Amino acid sequence: DAGVIQSPRHEVTEMGQEVTLRCKPISGHDYLFWYRQTMMRGLELLIYFNNNVPIDDSGMPEDRFSAKMPNASFSTLKIQPSEPRDSAVYFCASSWEGAFNNEQFFGPGTRLTVL
Amino acid sequence: EDQVTQSPEALRLQEGESSSLNCSYTVSGLRGLFWYRQDPGKGPEFLFTLYSAGEEKEKERLKATLTKKESFLHITAPKPEDSATYLCAVQVYGNKLVFGAGTILRVKS
């Protein structure tokens, strides 16, 4: 398996623009997580899905952020409108319910810069 | 509020100089404690899961231990390739992980 795939790897946009980040989880995994990592706040969970259903979105910072998982192999995180404080590295991770160690597999991340 | 504190923030070691990283936590109900390694420009990579006080896990030069209030990641005779940021996380409910700020480890040859 190729692992968790994220696109784009880098995104530079201007304040006010819509940004869409994409994630393909590992085949067979039933959990998908979106994280944000910054120097100030570290690695924070934004939202996670189980079998394509959002379970906990308490980490989504505000209504400008939305996430969808239309099927088991694809998820998006959208920011509209984007602001400079959204600049961060966004990670997608997936895991399998039956894993003994509850390991989450992380993607390479998308580095977002909002000017 | 669930909190995870890692210390030190940064650690410099000479190759072969053993040491330990600390992760202390304050949570309402611990379901699991995780250690991840993160290399620059990459996503975190899983190392260990610990579920109960007294549990220990080992992998090559790394050993993780867990008490009721903290976890240690012991690094024995480290090599330069062990240089990375080590993240600790706690699972408090559901599948939600709360991460600490990490310890940046640099091992010089």
C-alpha cells in the first residue's frame, strides 16, 4: 500500500480565498483524522470520521472550516475564506478498528501558507 | 482539561550517551498512551502504545514505560539516526488523541 496520500503537498494562497485539502486513507482503514500542526499549538486534532461519518469535530476552529468524507477512500478539508492564521501543516491520518495497538498512520502533510 | 507535558523541550546527546524523555499527563480517563517519532518535513511515525501502569515496550534502542502519571522514553546508546522530534499523546475518549509539544532530540557523532 502507498500509505496515506495527501494533496497538494504545498499550497500558497491569498487571504480570502477558498482552500481545499485532500486525503486518501489506507485501503481498509475505517477511521480518518485531520490534524493541524503549528509551532505555537503543536499537533491538534480537528475532526475524525468513522466509516465516513464525522464523530468528533470539536477541534474545528470555526465555521470557516469544513470536512467531508463522501466515501471510504477520499476526504476533504475546506477553509473558506482563508486567513493568515490558518497557515500551518495539515496532516491526514487513518487507522483500523481492529488494530491491537490503535496505531494511526499519518500522511506527509500539506503545508498551507495564507498571505 | 486534558493536558500532556513533555520535557525537556530539546535534548542534545553524544552518540552512545543514554538518556530519557518524559511525558507527564493529566487526563480524566486514560485509554492509552502513544509515542510517535517525527522527522523534519514528514508526518509522525508510530512507535509504541502503552495501556496500563507498569507496562513496558521495546524497539531497538528505545524503551517506553508507563506509570499512573507519566511515561518515559528511554534511549540507550543513541545513534545520529535517532535524531528526531518525539511526540507523546494520550487517548482520552473515543479515538481522540491529545498530543504534547514534543522533545527535539539531536544526537551528534
